[in-house]
Amino acid sequence: MQMPSATDVGHLMTHKFQQIRSHRFFSDRLSVTILVLNLALVGITMTVLLIRVRPTSVPVPVHYSSLVGFEQLGPWWQLYGIGLFAIGAVITNTALAMASFTRSRITSFFLMSGAFVVAIFSLIISLAITAVV
């Protein structure tokens, strides 16, 4: 079996990108607006984490409960999990919203709105936890 050349892979990636870009999901203004808001919130969350979280040898608070307060300490890099979770939720919900857009537009909006809520809460949590660290 022959490995595809770099040009073949490039053409395949370009074709796939054009196919995704031409999806009906991206012609709907509301869907694109929510997607841009989601990406902006995730970008702000990651920026906050990158600016405020610094390497340290002491454990930092990584989990907060309204009943107990800070209940778990861990390594400094574990705080980036908040941003990675937000990225994962936005990517997953966007893919599911694109898949369901042609069948049920309202389902697509609910999926994108759910990703928006996750992105908002991730930003709030990252701001709160990095204020302590």
C-alpha cells in the first residue's frame, strides 16, 4: 500500500475544508454569531489562564465547592483543564449542531447555546480560580 504524498494530503484537506465551509450551517447568521461568541469566550478563557497561571512547585487550589470552599489541591498545570474542557465542549457541540442543522434547526441552536453556557461558566470559573492563585 502506497502512502499518499504531501500534495495529495494538502488537496484532500483543502477539499474537506471547502466542503465544511459550504455547509448550510455557516450560511445561517444566528449559528455563525453564536459560534463566533463561543470561540471568543474560549479564547478569552485561555488567555486568562495563560496570563495568570504560572509554574509553581507548591500545590494550587484546583477545585471549589460552594459547601466547603477549596477542597482539592493539585499541580498548577491542572488549571488548564478548564480551558481544554471549554474547547472540547465547543468543538463537540458545533460538530453535533452541524450534523443536526439540516434535520432540526432548533436542535442545532440548543446545542450551540449549550456550548455558550459552558464557555461562559468556564470563563467565570477561570477568572475566580486564578484570582486566588
